[in-house]
Amino acid sequence: NAGVTQTPKFQVLKTGQSMTLQCAQDMNHNSMYWYRQDPGMGLRLIYYSASEGTTDKGEVPNGYNVSRLNKREFSLRLESAAPSQTSVYFCASSDGTDPGKLFFGSGTQLSVL
Amino acid sequence: QKEVEQNSGPLSVPEGAIASLNCTYSDRGSQSFFWYRQYSGKSPELIMSIYSNGDKEDGRFTAQLNKASQYVSLLIRDSQPSDSATYLCAVIYNQGGKLIFGQGTELSVKP
């Protein structure tokens, strides 16, 4: 039972580099989410996708783009990484019937130097 | 005002005591409330949900909701060292159905 799988687990970037965080779920969930977590800040929603083909901004979307490739996959792209984007990134999914019941991936620790 | 606020802690309680974690929220129209537990270096996991005013019990955990006061709490009875974690309060906001988290309260249960 894989659940929600995120790759990579760790990444170090230089300022200005780009990268894509990958997320896939095998629970046939409609909704998928990207959060970032910084010390003392809790989890902040970056983008979410309520269903295949739709995406919406969350609390902190600036500097990020997303793609809902299909029902299983939801990727997060940093086009030009900045030190302020150093964080732990979590992907999550839910079946949509109760958007508060999220299943999280194991996270990606990203450092931007 | 932050949309979901928690005492940042850390909260330290002795083993066997009751731990009380508190959360306030700003959107009066919110209807759904959740508590997640996050062990250090791990991802959050859902432990409780509550939708109606009053108390909801699940084992040693009790969630309490007071919509008039815009307040939700989590009580952990007979606290164990294995309960040491960060507890995140989360609220579904009326607009757009997004799940918004508080900053989390770190709980430490001392043997």
C-alpha cells in the first residue's frame, strides 16, 4: 500500500535553479494538495487540485506552478528557486467527500542556497 | 489575525496527566475541524475530526468544539511518552473548502 509517494526526499538547489517535485497517489482520490512547512508556521497551502483538470491557488502560491497530470499525479514546479523557498514540502490527497481528511506523503526537504 | 491560531508551546506534561491543546479560528462560517499529529521528521496524520458543538471522544482523545466562541480543543487523557509530538489544528474554511492549519503545538510527555 504505497498511498502518497513524493520524490525526491531531499534536494539542494542553488538560487535561480529550477526543479519539479513529483507526487503520485494510488488511492483513486479526486483532490490533491501541496503544502510547505516552515518552523513555527505550521502547514501552509501552496496549490490544490479539487479534481483532474483543475488547479487553484492556496495561501502562498507565489513562485510556484503546478500541473495535475492525471488523476494520480500532481507536480509542483519551482521555476527560479529562492532561499525563501527552503522548506519541507508535503503532498497530500483526499477523496473529496471530506476535504479535511488528508493523506500525506513523506515530504521533501528542499534547501536553496 | 491569523486564520487558525494555536499556542505554540512547547507544552510539557508528566506521564499520566491530561494534556490540553487549544485552537481558535477566525471564519465564523467554518463547519469542519480536525486535529493532526506529527511526529518529529514525519508527515502529519489525522487523529480526530469534529463537526458539531460539544465533545467527541475516541479512546484517550477528546475533541471539543464551541462554534459560538470559535474555539476547538483536544484533550489527551493518561498522556504517554509516545504522545510526544506536534499537534496541528486544521479548519475547513467556508470559502473554497480549503484546509487551513494552525502553526502547531509541540507536546512533550515526561516519564
